[in-house]
Amino acid sequence: MASENNLTELMQIEHGYDRKHSLKSQPEISMNCNTKGGCGLKIAVVENNNQKTSSIFEPGFIATYEEDGGEWKVLNRLENKVCSAKGMAAVRVAVADTVKQLGDAKIVVASEIPGIAFGAFQSAGFDIFLVENSALDVLDSVKTEMLEVIENLQKEPRKFDIIQFLEPGMNKGDFCLNMEKILIKNPELSSKKILIPYLKKGEFNRLDVICSHIPKWFNIDLGILGFEYETVNELPNRMTVRIVRVQTP
């Protein structure tokens, strides 16, 4: 059982962080900004008549709370119709209808959301918190948890994708890339970190690399990977180096 200060019963995520709530690859916190310059966080809570979190399969309500000026206010309170759904298909439909009514709220809190209902909310893009407590007591904890996760995700190194920089050549399987353009946009990378993963995949016939100089690692590493290179065009501070597979007799 979890409380406001101890969310130990929240569901484990797959993203890789040691958090306990269900989280997509990138969390989406819905913020509503008013004319006074304030922004409110919206959270849907499955609750009973006493405003305590309850199971999605128990009669009750799903209330949407919004933070406004440091306080939590109820935007709307819907009857929980998921609890009366019978069978997997009916549960999916009931969750889908609920999601539509929740609008831009993308966080749901309950004491329990098992099986098909959990998967349906997750597929709809919800971050799911499972905790037993008064609804008003858990809202601040949920907000803190979400903001902390977002902060950690922002610190995570951005994955580099070379595909967006590849330009097709004259023949099928021929590509060209401008190393200088890549390094300007990704100063934390090196030519080795950029090219080695792509070379290992070997998804090309010929790769022309436009660069200011030939990287020193070309002399050894390309041969180890089964490639060779030649300079096909050279100008002051700019050359084109062609990488191809080593031809075996």
C-alpha cells in the first residue's frame, strides 16, 4: 500500500528509469495556462464518494483535477463506467470513451487498474499511478514525481540518428553525408561515434563523406571493419572521401 510520501506500490516502468509508475518513452504533462500567467497540471483520479482513490473496476467516479494558483480544483467528475464493462472488448471501449471525456489530461491515479484496462490507458498515452490515499493528498506527490522524471529524461543523452543526414547518390545503395554539418548540430559527437555504428550495419554500397580532413582512425579502423577509402575530391579545407567495402579476390 502506498501513501502520499511513499509511492512504493506504483507500477514499474519499461523506459529504464527506476520509477514505479507506468511511463511512456516521453511523458506528456498537460499544462493549461491562464491569462494571469499561471499554468495548471491536469490529473484524472479514480475515486469513491469519499474522494479516496479506488479501483477502476469499483463503482465511483473519475474526477479531473487541475492545479490553479497552488491549489487543486475539480474540473469535472464523471461516473466511472469502466467498472460495469463485461469482457475484454467492452473494457477497451469503456476506457476509450472515458479517455475522450478526460480531454487533455494524460495522468490517471487509482488504487488499482488491472489487466486490459491498464493496457488500454497505457496505449492511450497515460502515465498511470497506483496509490491508495485521499485524492487531494496524492496530487502533489504525483506532480513532484512527474516533474522529476521529466528532468531526468532531459538529462538523458539524445540518441543520434545518421539517417536524417544521408543523401542518396547516383546509384542504389550510394550515399553521401556532410560530416561538418553533422558536427555543427551535434558538437558532443566525433566522426568515429557518428560513422562506426553505421559502418557496422553496412547498409550501403558506397559512402561519400564530405569533411575538412581525413580522420586519423580511418587508417586502422576502416580496414578492421572491412572497408577501404580514397579521396575523390579535394579543395582547401574540404574533401570528399569515398568509403567502400574491401574487394576480395
